[in-house]
Amino acid sequence: MKEPLILALAILAFALPVTSQQAGASRAPGIHDHLRKAAEYLKAKDPNSAVKELEAVLALDPKNAEANANLGVVAFLQSDYRRASLYLRIALATDPSLTKTQALLGICERKLGQPSAQALLEKSFPRVKEKDLRIRVGMELANIYTQQGNLDRTASVMRSLVDLDPDNVDILYMAQRVYADLADDTLNKLAILAPGSARMQQAIAERLVNEGDLKGAAEHFRKALEMDPRLPGVHYELAEAILGPAPSDPKVQDEAGKELEAAVKFDGDSAKVECGFARIAEKRSDLGSAYTHYSRAFSLNPGEPEAQIGLGRLLAGMDKPQEAVTYLRMAVQSDPLNEQAHYRLATECRILRLKDESEKELRLFREIKQAKENLKVLYRQMNKKPPKQEDPIPDAVR
């Protein structure tokens, strides 16, 4: 038997307890003792001895739900899905409320290529409480939907799994594949239905932004606005693309400012638009206006990291470290991977003589910086541009 320790632990995780109903229904002499001994063997990581006790139960009561379910688990963990499904079906027929048994049976049926797997997995997925089993059920269900070409259902399952375990590498890999396929699928539909539309131009521009071609993106955003000056969101996106390559050029700043004003006119004010105004004001050394815009952004959305960092940065420049720290602490909570937030918080904590916090934030800054350097290498291998970094940290601290 492979990996006995892992096997035993998994059995303990899935094993079914004796319920009062089952105990009442199983009054044949010796059943209770065999179940008790089986439980003890499982706790002692001795599944082979447990199996003998469970088989003894079936000799007295062939439909005993607990014995069948646990024998199904053992067979499942030995990858004997056909034998496991036989035991699990008997257990489920005896007690249809056994959610874990239903989930494991769904996985077995999936391995055996049975069409019944989908219904079993769909029924059990929302009801399973155990994290590892829920992930296993969700991944099997997502694979079924993917093979059927149903990207919407696949994406729905993957969103649930990402929420359940956001750091699971296998889940993240599957999710990014599904989201990319879904994005490509919808883009293809848009290209077929409306190849010359403003929305198509916007979609092209957004792809170019992701590839780091801000100049090309700006051209397509302008084409979109020529077709539809009121197209939601495009004035802001154009302003961002314009500001990217040369934010210090006064002409560029003026053009971007006009697009932000248009965004307010057609789409209404927002925290991100106000942060755009604030960045332009900072580049012009108009720190009073920058502070006003960042404050406005914060009032519109207190969880906007750029507003939090902007206020922290400006307050630090005003020699108000205590107030700066308040906003910078918010920023590292809102965006834990923002290296400049950690660096600036470390700096202000050092001024306030908060040594432990300063050292912790500086350590996080260095770790995140290294991780992002590694990310750049991976993006180059994929021939993609890494996410842009706002307000770079001085080279002296790198």
C-alpha cells in the first residue's frame, strides 16, 4: 500500500462516524465491536486491520453504511475506483444524506468515465465542507465542464476554488487557463459580431496595454472615441495610456488632464480618476492640488491603495510621519504586494522610532522586490510585459 501515513490520515479525514440511527439499525451481535475496533485501527494508522474489521461488519450486515463507506474510502485511496464505487454506492443507497460518500463516488465515476459522475459532483460540490475534498470535487467538475466546452460553468467553479484556497498553485494554474480561454472566446465573438466597432477598438487597446505598448493602445483608444465619444471608461483608459510613457511632458499632462475631465463628464467622478489628477499635479509640483485630489479619491473609495499611498507620501513630505503612517498602514493592508507602500511605511516608522515595525516592513519590501524581479524574468520568458510599477523606489535602497 503506497504512502501508508498519508493514506491513514486521509482515511481518518473521510471516515464516517457511527450515528445513533445506524447503531440502532445495526443490532446484530458483534457489529458495534467490529466498528469500534476498525475506528481504533484507523486511528493507529493500520488500514489493513481496519479493513478486516469492516469486512466482518458486512458479513453480519451487508448494507451497513459506515462499513461500506469506509471500505470505499480505502479502495479509493488505493486508486481502485471500480471497487470503491461499489462500496460507496451501497453506503449511499442505505443513507442518501452522506455528502462525503456522494462526493467520493462522483470522483470514482469520473475516473471510470461514467456519465453519472457529473450529477454526483454537482450535487456534492456546494455541500462538502472539508476543504481538501471540496477542492478535489471542484477540480473534477471543472475538468468535466472544460471538456464540454462550457467555459462559463468552469469559470464559476474556479472562482469558488480560488476563494477557498487562493494560494493553491494547481487551482491558480487552472484558473488562469480558464480565464484566458474565456477572454479569448469572448474577444473572438466580438471580432465576428462587430469587427469595426468602438468596443473592438477598445478591446484591441486593452490588449496592447497588457503587452506594454501604451503608444499603440492610445491610438486605438482614440479611434474608439472617434466612433463613440461617450464610450464608458475609455476617456480614463486613454488618460492612463497617455500618462504612461512621458508623464513629465507638460503637453502630455495637459492632454491626459482633458481626458480625465471628459471621464468625469461622461462617466462620473471616481477614486481612480482623482488619483490621475493627483499624479499630474504632483508632476507639476502642485502638492496642494495633489493632496486635494488624493483626499477626494480617498473619500470616494477609502480602500483605493493609490490614494492611501499618495496621502502617505505627501504627508511624509510635510513632516507629518504619524499621519503618514496611518494611510500607509492602510495601503499595505489593501495591497500587500505593493513594495513602495512597505518601503515608505518602513521609512516613516523608522522616523517614529518604531523599530520592530520598520524592520518588518523593510524586510517585506526586499522580499517583494526580489519576487517581482523574478516575475520579470518569467514574463520575459512568456514574451509579456510585467505589470507597471508606480512611483519607483530610489536606487539607493534597492
